Amino acid sequence: MVESVPKEPHFFDRIAEEWTRARGRDKGAPRVKGRLIGSALGVAAVLPGFAWLWGYTVDDALISARVAANLARGHGYRFNVEGPVADAVTPLGWAYVLAPFAKSGSLDALGAAKVIGAASGLLAAALVGVRVFRTGRHPLRYGTLVVLGLCAPFAAWSVSGMETGVVTLLGALALWPHPAAALAGGLAAAWRPELIAWASVLAAGSSLSESANGAGAHRQRAAGVGVALLLSLGPLIMTSAVRQVLFGSPAPLSAVAKPSDFDHGLKYALGAMAFSGPTWLLVAFKPYARLQRREIALGLASAAHFASLVAVGGDWMAFYRLVVPIVPGLVCLAVALAEHAAPWATAARLTAALSVCCLLLVVRGPDARRVGQDRRALIAQAKPVLKDCHRVAALDVGWVSAAASCPVFDLAGVTDPQVAALPGGHTSKKIPPGLLEARKVDFLVLELAPGESPRQPWNMSAFLRVVERRVARLVEWEAFEPAAVLPLRGSGPYLVLRSKNPG
């Protein structure tokens, strides 16, 4: 009989063991050292990506920043100082988090949001690093941290100034084998409602996996699942109730302004699977049969989330924002699969995932990292043009609100309940005749198609989106005159129009 030879500990495992023996620690020391090393590996993996994409942001981040600035200045929870209280921010409470940093304006609030999001993303990566370090003994499991580090969506949305980094941290905490994990998932879903299927399936499945056998097990199992579902569903139910009281609707205003579209949602979900990166780590068959029940619950929750993305119609923003909160879970599931798969299969999955991640970074990364810089330049150019405006209408109200001190009429309806209720998507709202005049709009900011220059008359120009073309047809072209053309790298320029008869 040939005796089996025990496997040699991996490099990082040997470091923890030797460090513990050399210092003569107690029994709890290896666990503490393992957590420190794992968290350090997770942070080190994602830090370069965060630094590379630090300049990334989106227009919606400035919407939250504007509401935060109004809160900080005592104007209340509203987008326009003179406007009504409106549910302009999907994660209810995010503007209050930013308000202490927003007294000097929305750009300062955006800067604080980027720092908070980045710190949250780093903590999420640290938690993933601990799980990777402590799960199994297969050396290829560390490759999943490299995939996380090169995952452009994870890095970009953590530093974007949106709430995604915080939600991702809550998603990482929901993976932990702790009674409060279901609550963490529920809080994530309260801020991002499309996560509700993921949070509830994960909570219920994890509770079932921890149930004991024997007398009374059935009742205990049912009670555990009930508590888990309550913790995962409760925050969203409470948030919806607060919205109903404050705004007259349990759903976020963005859900009304951006109605779901099955075709777009399907394309979005398939695109996220193909190009986000970590999803390629899950392309396996036989290893799933060997997973523990908690890991199976995580796999089912991940599948439920992609189904939710189809149902909600996906998202229009780049880098698959709605997938990012479950990326920590995808990486942890990939580590579990690696323990039960052939090394060549794990290596093949890692190669595919790394290739996709590198492709996205190379193709989209250079432009993405300049977005913030370009937006600030755009705002600086627009400020002197809009300094005398009474009310400006625009589709991209985030940067416009940072450039103009006057009220902003939101053509997308994301911050305006009246426009949100109109037919069409947020870029194709059917603005009725007379609404611009009723709102006393004296400036228009409309984006031209890429490479387009203003024509004579200006309303014959090629505008980028449907609602802008509609607005150009609704107003009398003689009533407005071009005031400026503001270039924006990588997109069409903005045409600023001024009323000839203000007031």
C-alpha cells in the first residue's frame, strides 16, 4: 500500500503558519493572521484598479450631490430650491450621508461620495480576500482576486460617486456566516431594489443550510427561514412605506421615469454575463454537485439577480452597474468551485475571465478615467453662459445643476414627478406642447449627435436623443438663439440656447 503524501501548504498559508509559530501565539492567532493576510491581499488586488479609474463618474452622481447640497443649506430634500420635495435619489438616505460634506456645493459632495464609495469598495475587497484565503487549499483560488482586481465595473462604480460602493460592501457582508448577514442583504436591497430577489434567496438558502436535523428540525427550519426573510425583506418594505408617506408612491421616482423594458433588460443581463468578467469563473457543471448547501444558495441567488435585471429592464449606464453589488458573491462562489474542479478547468476559467477583464479595461478604461475631468471642464465652460438663467431645461441635469444656480427642468423626469409620469423612457419622454412655456424655461441645453455642428436654423440640427429632438420641434426656433456650443470629449457637443424674450 502506498501512503498518501499530504499536500504542501501554499505560499501564503506557510507565511501565516510560520508567523504564528515564530511568535508563539495562542490558538486564535492563526485565524487573526489569516484574516489580516486575506484582507491585505484583497485590498492590494483592487487598489491599482481604483487608482486607474479614479476619474470615472456619471451625471446621476451629481443629482444626489445637488440634493445633498440643498439639505446642507437648509432647503430641504429637494432637487430645486424653489421646487417641491421630490424622490430624486433612488437610495433613500444617500443624500443625507453626503450632506455634511456639501455645504460648499455639489462638486464637494461628489468628492466625498467618491471617497466613501472607494473606502466601501476596499472593505468589500478585504472581506472577499479573507474568504479566498480561508476557503480550501487550492492555489489557483488566488487567481480570483486578480480577476476582482481587474474587474472594471467593480473599480469604476466603487469610485464613481454613486452609492454602489456602499451597496457592494453590504452585499459582501451578506455573504458572511453570521445572523446579521440577512439584514445586510436587506439593507442592500433597500438602497437598490433590484437586489431584493438576490437578498431573499440568499438569506433563505443560507438559513436552510444551517438548520439542524432531528426532533423539531422542521419547525426550527421554518422559523429560521421566516426570520431570514423578514430581515432581508424588511428594510425594503420600510423604505417603501417611508416613500409612500413622503412622496406618495412606494416605488422610487426613477422606476417611474425609467420604465422596465424586457428586451433591453435581456440584452443588459446577457452583456453583463459576457463582459463583466467574474461571471466566466462560474462556467462549470460537475463541481456544482459537490458544493455545500450555503454555496448552492449563493449560486441560486446570483441566478435570481440576473433574472431580476431582465425584469427591471437593465440600466443605461456603462460598466454594468447593477451587477457590481453581487461581484463579491460571484468571486466567493468561484473559489468554492475551484475546490471541486480539475486544475486545468479552473485555469481555463481564470484565463477567460482575465481576458474579458483586460479587454474591457483596455477598450473602455482610458476614456472612462477622464470622465470626471471632462465633466468639470464642461461645468466650468457652462457657468458663465448660464449665470443669468431663470430656468434651464436639460436631459443631463446633473452637470447642468452644478453649472447653474437657477432651477433645472428635468426633461428625463428623474427628479420631476410630473415629467416622470409622462409616456416614454427617460430619454424619450413625450413632453407636451406648452409645458416648457408653463415652466418659464429661458435656457435649453440639448446634446447634439457626435460630430454634429449647429445648423441654420438651429432646430434643424441632429440631436442625440429623442426627447431633445421633440423639444427642438416644440419650441418656436425664432424664440431661442444659440448662446454657446460646449464640446465634450467622446460624445456630442451641447448646444446652449437662450430665450430672446426672457421672463
